[in-house]
Amino acid sequence: MSRVSLKIVGAQGQGVNSVGEMCAKGLKRAGYCVFGLREYMSVIKNGHSSYQLDISNEKIRSAQKKVELLVCFNHHGIKKNLHDLKAEGILLHQTLQWKFSEEDQKFIDENNISVLYLPTEDVLKKLNAKPVLGNVLIASVVWSLFGRSADELKELVREQFGHKPELLELNYVCIGEGASFLESDQPSPRLRPARKGKGKGEKICLPESSEKWKEQLLITGSQAMGLGTIHAGCRAFFGYPMTPASPLLTFIADMQSESKMLVKQAEDEITAAQMMVGAMHMGTRAATATSGGGYDLMTETISMCGVSETPAVFILAQRPGPGTGLPTWSAQGDLLMAVSAGHGEFPRLVMSVSDAGDSFSVMMDAFNYAEEFQIPVTVLTEKHIAESLFTVEQSTFNNQQSTINRGKLILDKKGLSMLKSGDRYASEAPDGISARWLPGSEAPTYCAQSYEHSADGSFDESGENAKAQMEKRMMKMAALRKVIPEPELLTNSELRIKPTSPRLRGPGNSELKEELDVLIVSWGSNKNAILDFIQKEIFITQEQAPVLSEVEGSSPASHKNTRVGYLHYTYLWPLRTEKLLELSSKAKKTILIEGNEQGQLGMLIRQECGLEFDQRILKYDGRAFNVDELFNLLALSPSPSPTSLRKATARQAGIGELR
Amino acid sequence: MNSSSFKDGHVTSDYSSDNLCTWCDGCGNYGALGATKRALVELGLAPHQVLLCFDVGCHGNMSDKMLGYRFHGLHGRVISLASGAALANPDIPVLAFGGDGACFSEGVGHLVHAVRSNYNITFVLHNNANYGLTTGQASALTPRGEKMNTAPQGSVEETINSMDFVFSLKPTFVARTFSGDIRQMTDVLKAAVNHRGFSYVDVLQACPTYNKFATHEYLLEKCYDANAEGHDSSNFEVARKIAVDTSERIATGVLYQNKESVPFLDRIEARKGIKTRLVDEVETVDVSELIKIFT
């Protein structure tokens, strides 16, 4: 599997994102799978930000640690990110007469890095173009470094500026300048040092493009979740700005003229939650989204939904806490909060997305479960999912199979005519799910009651009633546990990579007959790096096999691939553990991977079924896993690497590894 | 039973619940309960045609003392809950009931923004100038210096003038009434429900157990019907003046109404010209057109 990475760095507001997005879109259309990772600081201007694009002709879902091409908008980027380059990499910068430090020069020489200076200001001055056009110029140089045709870029700007002919013409001229930048014949003073050894010229070899990516979508988790929310029949969205939930609010607001959804920025998160619940109670579908601190404020409302049995959908976009924490970075530290938020005991559902695809597809399920079970549902996402760019098949979004299920909501005249007030919270209802009907319905009325109540919502402080109502509500939890999907098992062969072990071939893997060498268990965004890791691990094993055979004189056939199973949890509470227990009993080694310090899913698993993991890989430095660090940490290569080495790597990466 | 019958044949007994009232003798909530039922009946509304939202406090015990679709939620949050409900189905009149503790301390932010947003709901402030249900603590509306539970030497904080506060927010409907005048309260509530926008109704009510400073007798003595004296409720400045100054007499009735009021939902560009309500629109939406921008 080959992958090429481009990292664009600079001050916030300099155009890092515009160049990143333009390149991403162009590359996807040219036939590549692109993963875009945006990192930035919690400021508007001048903070250091980056946009990394990983590019491949195979499915990729995560970033690699080091890149082939680094584009620096300013000298801070050169100082900060130079060492992110791989050997033979290219640095493209626009800082006049930049002198590298001794250490950096040594790095450049030792790693045979090409340094390209682009005199952006001079070029723009010559063209009489505004500074903002520097973005197009830089994108165009990147484009030619990738050996792509300038026409592809022209097509992109034509879409954007087609209605402004003069500006479009200027964009074209900038693209032309950028494209010819590398083609000048004279020995270029811009390029230094002169390349040594074989080199690959100034061009970066992209893998062979593939038609299948051209028609796919390039979309962030937030945008996909917004579309999923619209698709699910949600008609009102209430929010309060908080990173990384804000991009969802922004996207849904921007979609208003198409969706006709009511979008309201409330005065605080409590209001957003209460308005959402009010709208749900009245009978529409509504949602709210926030991050950890805002969710803290919503927890009393979640508890109210529990006792009054009001459906509700809360989206919790995680960032590192505690407190204000690291607002623009990523984490999985709020799982236990979502599972236990709100006072008292009540049924709820907690689920998590992992990428843009399921950010779209789980939203219908979230609303359906909320209405069917009349419970609060929390959908977890992460900054790393919300703001990263994924390549997703269009068919994911055209899934006509997903339908609305409103559970025991009674809307028809006949059904309504048979109701009595006491049906609303009837404690004898099967599975604890009683009839629900809406204000305005011609039927006996009831009180949706946050006090403990009897069947029609009247106050009832008797012990007998309190017990019956608690049991009624908690019965829904048992019923829910039975219907939510089990975690999903992904193995080597399901990744559509030729399985090297014949034992893993064959139809389906749900009934895994054979032992696994390793069972990895995780949730959320980790799925992406884990699947890329498995893909890379197999690839390397396959690639190395002949090499090893030459060296060691062994035959490739004897070189057996590690059998890896990845169990991915989307539904986190209630927690299903049947499949996990079955698989772990067949695995030689179990590994838990999480983006938090305590191993929160591991804690829930131990609580629910007593299972302990052989190894835990936990990361809590505000960064999601990248494929390379997982590769180093898991070290599944045939010759096991010493534990001490793994620990050293772990420390270096700011990753905690326990047991 | 003392029922009044009006158009559509609804009678106040349609709203009667089997649950017994639990308020103290002489509590202003009895009057508020009676006037609310009466107003709904006189508006021609059957119990299934309204949503009544209750905050937590003594008044909240009304939630099972009458019928109608009701939601008894959290302390301080009733305005937001009711506003969200009203947006989802503008055809169902929504009334929100809350005390001065809930709405001038815990949830005062919601009041501020609901006035700004002009949600189409009626907000009834059960103003007894103290926290009754938690046994008589000072609220922001209790006169400074009154000896209250948790302030045995007298409260030391300034009192908020509720009317001055509300008028500062450019409201579209402000009324005041007194729990001892059920006829007036009924009329005020009817006008409030008919108003298109956020209707603020300040109900001065007796709390015989904890409020020794503004008793039923005191309110009976000081309140006067401003509308009967010819007050022009379209005049914002005059309305604010008579509402704020309660030193001699307390003006009651509909003090201010902006008849040009445009409620929140009608201000939303994306919803203009749409006849359906949000509650009618819950269906799967095909996003195949929307995804084109991502290709």
C-alpha cells in the first residue's frame, strides 16, 4: 500500500485551510482516496495551524506521522515542522532569505531534503494580484510537484469564481505561474541543496490513480452528521457555540434554505437542551449538540428526559478536558460521563460514531431509538471525526433502507380514541414502553412529569408507586440491550486485502471458527488508525516476506501473517459483551485501545462482564492515533519486539501503556 | 360546581382534576388556578388543545390539579422548555408558569432571551416575592432587609424591580394582575394568549405563610385597574412609568401591548411561506441533492 502525505502549515488566517481543501478536492477528483487532518490552536489569528492530507489509491482513513511534502506559509512553520518530513522529502516555503539553524541544516543534508523557495509576494506583485491569490499560487506549485495537470486546478477555481470573470482570469494566471515555477530551465537558485544520489527530481510520485474515488464524497464528520440529522427527519436544531460541536451547528444553519429546518442558537446549553426537549415533546424531531462543558450543563435535562420518558437526542463532540481543556484538540474522555450523566437512575442509550460514513448513518438510529424507547440518546463524536476530511462512497448517503420508526407514538384517530390518561406511564406496559401521544391530539390529557408520578403523571410519593415506576423505566434498558447491534468484528479479510492466512478466507467472519492472534477492542475514531494499521501490517508482512526469505533462506509460504481481529463498539451503553467474550476466549492476546487515560470502555467492560485486557494502549495528549504510532506500539511483526522498546516508543509518543 | 360555559360548550369542569389541592389556606395559587381554567374555557379551548408548562415551586403543584396537556419540568427552565414546544407546533397555545425564584434567579437568563426572541408563549410569573416551596427564602424580588429563612438578620441585596427589568428588554406584551381578582386575571390571560409573541404576565400573589410584607390585604388595597382608568396600553413610555412606580398604587391590567409584534417563528427566513408545522414534517429526507457539493 502506498501513501503520500502533504502537510500545509502556517498561522491561522493565512490560508492553510483553503489550500488544504482545494488540494484535497482536486486530488479526490483526480482519483485518490484522501484523508484530511486539521490541527489548530484555540485562537482566530496567528496561532499555528496545519492541514495534513494523506493520499492513496487504496482506502485510507487516518494520517501518517511523517510527510513527503511540507508547505510552510511562514518561518514558524519551517522551524516547527521541518522534522515532520521524511527522508527525500520536499520543503516548499515562502520566507525570503531564510537561514536554517545548524541542526535543521544537518537534518536537511542527512535526509536529502529538497528546499524550494517560492517568492509569492514578488509573483503576486508582478501579476498585480491581491495577497489572497497566494493560496491559488501555492496550490498550483503543489499541483505541479505532484505532477498533475493545471487544468484540474482550473476546473476547481472555475466552480468557485465562475460568476466573476475577472477574478477567475487572475486565478488562471496564478495557476499558470505556479505550474511554470518548477519548469524554468536555468539552474534554479531556488532549489538547494543540489540533490544527491538517485533522487526523484522535484516531483513527488503519487501512486497510480483509481477511477473508483472520483465519484466519492470528500466530507467532514460534522457535515456528514448534519446530513444524517436532516435525513432522519430532524426538524429543529438547537445549539450553543462550542468547539468541536460548532461546525455541525454552522453546517446545519448553512443548509437551512434547503432543509427548511428551524435552527436556533440559544443563550446557553441548558436552553438549547430544554428547547430541544420541548420540541420533541410536542412531536417533532429535534437535536442539540455541544462539547463536554456544555454537556455538563445539559445533564439535569437528560435526567428530566429519563423520568418524564421524553425522547431526546444529544450530540456530544469530545475534546480534551477537564475544564476548558484543549478546545481544538481531540479526546475520548467523556464516555463515562455520557453513560452516567444526570442524577438518579434512568434508561438511556450512548452510541459513538467513528468516521464520516457512520456520522451520517447512525443519526437515523439515534432518533429511532430515542422515540421507540422514549429515552435520552447521546451520540458521541470527537474533534478528530468532526473536523477531519474523509473520502466516503456516495451510496452511504443514498441508503433508502433507513426508515423512521416512532415506536409507540399514537397519531391515528382510532388509536387516540381508545386512550385513557393513565396509559401514558402505565407501569404494566410490556418492556416498560408505554403509549405516547402528543399535545393537540384529541385524547385524554396527561402530565409529562419530572417528579415521580403515577400512570397519568400525577404526583405520587408512595413507596409502592416509586418502586413500580422505577422498574417500569429500567425495564426499557433490558429491552434495549436485546435490540441494539453487537459490536462489529473486522478482520484481515474483511478489509479486502488478500488474506495471507488461508484460515481466514471463507464466507463471513461473524462466526469466527479459528483462533485470533490478536483481538483489538476499541471505539470511536480509533477505528480509522486501527484499520489502517491492520492494512499496513499485512502489506508489510507480504512485502517483506520475499525479502526475508532471501536473507534468511526461508520460503515465503512459511511466513505466516498475524491474524488480527478488530472489535468495534458503536453502541456503548447499554453494553453488549456476548460477542466480546466469545472472541476473547479465542484470541491469544487481547488489546484495548482508547483515547483517554483510564481506559473507560475497558472499565465498563470489566464492570459488565469481568473481562480484563492483556494490554491497554491509551492516549491522552489531545491527538488521535496515527497509523505509524499504532504500528510501533502494537509491534505485531513476526519477530516480537522487546517490551522495553515498546514502552520507550510509548513514552516518546506521550502515550500511556499499562500492563 | 361553579362552572362557566362558553362557546364550543367547554366548561371549567372539563379541566378539573381528581387530585386535591395542597396549597396553604389563602394561597394565591387558588386564584391563579381558577383564572387559568376560566381563561382557557373562555378562549374556547378544550384541554387537549393546550400545553401548560410548569416550573418547580409551589405553583408547580398545579401541574396535576387541572387537566390539559402538561409538562412539569425542572426548576428555572420552564421558559426554554415551553418555547421549544411552541416552535414545534404554533397552533397549540403554550403557557409557561414559573415563580419569582425560578425566573428571576435560577433561570433569569431564559427570561431575558425569551423576551428578545419574542417566542409566541404566555409566561405567567407567580410573584409572591419569596421561595415558598423551600420554606421562605428571599428571592431577587423580596424587598431588601426583610427577615427571611437563610437571612435571619434581613436580606442585604438590592431588590430587582421586575417591571423595570422586563421593560428594559423591549417586550411586546406586559400585564400585571393580582391573585385576588380572578375576573381581571382571566381577562389578562386571555389577552396574553391571544397576543402574537412573548406575553409577560406578572401575577402578584399572596403567600400567607412566608410573605408578611405584601399580603392579600395589602395587594387588595394598593392594586388598581389601569385599563379601567383609561390607560393607553400602546404607549410604551407611559406603560413603563406606571408599571415601575408602585410607591402609591399598583397598576394592573394589560399595561403594554405592541400590536405589530412579529413572533420568532415568523422572523425566520428559511421558514417563510411554509404552511406545515415542524410536528407535521417528520419524514425521511433524501439528501442526494445536498451531497453534490461534496463531490
